[in-house]
Amino acid sequence: MKLIRFGSRGNEKPGVLQDGIRYDCSAYFEDWNREFFLGKDLEKLAEVVEAGKNKLPQVPDYERWGSCVARPNMILCIGLNFSDHAAESGMEPPKEPILFMKATNTLSGPYDDVSIPSGSSKTDWEVELAFVLKKDVLYLETEAEAAEAIGGYFIMNDISEREFQIERGGQWVKGKSCPGFSPAGPWMVTPEEIADLNDLKMQLWVDGEQMQNGNSGTMIFKPAYLVQYISQFMKLEAGDIITTGTPPGVGLGMKPPQFLKPGNVVRLSIEGLGQQEQKFVEYQKQ
């Protein structure tokens, strides 16, 4: 199944995508949120979709695409998790996963404009494979248990302000948590629809010029391992998002480095998970 959300910001409704058409599921479910995943409603959703193929209302084309899952309790990110990206950064591949967090209010729609932060000169792009949990987990003993806790996969652009992240001291979260810095979607795919999680093309373009052309096969720590590993340090909850790192081709790694400016359009895709596109705009004080 492909889960989507639609509607104005803050008023999104849950839906599904079938044969290129968006359908409204809000008569049956409140949202694709913690309560939905924790209640094992993915199985119920499959039944609703099967029984109501000709009954679910279609979503009008003009409706905004929201983030494919609701705002979580946590967005947890993995740094330097692609061997070829670590190489372009001039760093040794990590021996254990590097963890950092993003503010949950950074979650945004896959086609929303993104404001370049006030005072930013080094806003960068990162195509990433993200996933959402459907169980609360702590101290998992096996990767098999961890795999059972994953509800589905989707694209996230882990947008980063490199000066804030690297040059201003402290943790990476500072350069990762600006408004709109986590576009998610356009849809979440349930695990059974992905033929080979270790062989997904991951690509990104800026103004039509390809910058990233990687593959999930160079990921150092795979999703199930990450869930099992992280659960040794903290409780992960249903609805939480984990995003797994980026392949090479980020602006910071170019010689000379290249960063986003107002008017740039970023398009990104992961095989089987669709495409996103964001226009980057100048920050306007509210």
C-alpha cells in the first residue's frame, strides 16, 4: 500500500494512492499517526481499501500533498551512513551509528516551498531513505524483531545548514532543525512492496543538474540493524521517524562547495518511492 496525506498545512487528512489516484480515508481513520500505527490499523486499512475501492472519495487534484505521515514524537537521523558519502567527506566510515535528532516541526510536504533560513549561506540538500515505526520498542534482541517494527518507507530530504551544523559549535541538530527542513513523501510504502531494500536508486537534481546518484546498497548500517541498535539506548515509539543517511553528491562535498540560493529547485527520487520537488525561497519575516 501507498499511504498519503493531503490538505492544507496543519489540517491534513489521511489517504491512499492507488493506480495514480489519491483516495480519502478520513471517514475511517483520524490520521497516519502514533495511534494508527500502535493500534495495528495497517491491517484494517488494507481491508478498508480492498472493500471500498469504488467507495472511497477521490482527492481533488488541487489538494496539497502533505507529509506522508503525521508529525512524530521524534525524528532520529543517522550520520555518515553511506560509505561513499563518508569518503567524499574525508572521514572514516563509523564503527557504530552516529545519531542526531531534528526538531519534529521541520516535517513538511514533498512539494512545499522551503525558506532558506535567516542568516544562512550554506543550505544543502540530502536525499535520504526514511522509515516510520509501527511499534514501541526497547532493548530488542534481534534484527528480525526490529524488522517487524518498521511500518513503511519513504523519501526525506534531510536539508541541512552547514555553517550552523559544523561551524557554530555544539550538536548537528542546530543545522538540521530550521523550518521546513524535513520534506517527507509523497507517499509511504509498506515493506512488502519493496523488492530489495539494498538496491534502491537514490537521486537528486538542482535546477535539472544531477548532484546525487547513489544506491541504498552502500548504506553501512541497514534499517533493521539501526532499530535494534538504537533500542539499546532509548525507547523508540510507534510513529517515530528514522532517516538513514545520504549517498555522495551533497553541496558540502563539492570542490568548491555549492549551496542553495533563492529560486533553486531541488528534485529528488528513490526507486519505488516516488519523487519530491521543492523550490527554495528567501526567508520572509512573519
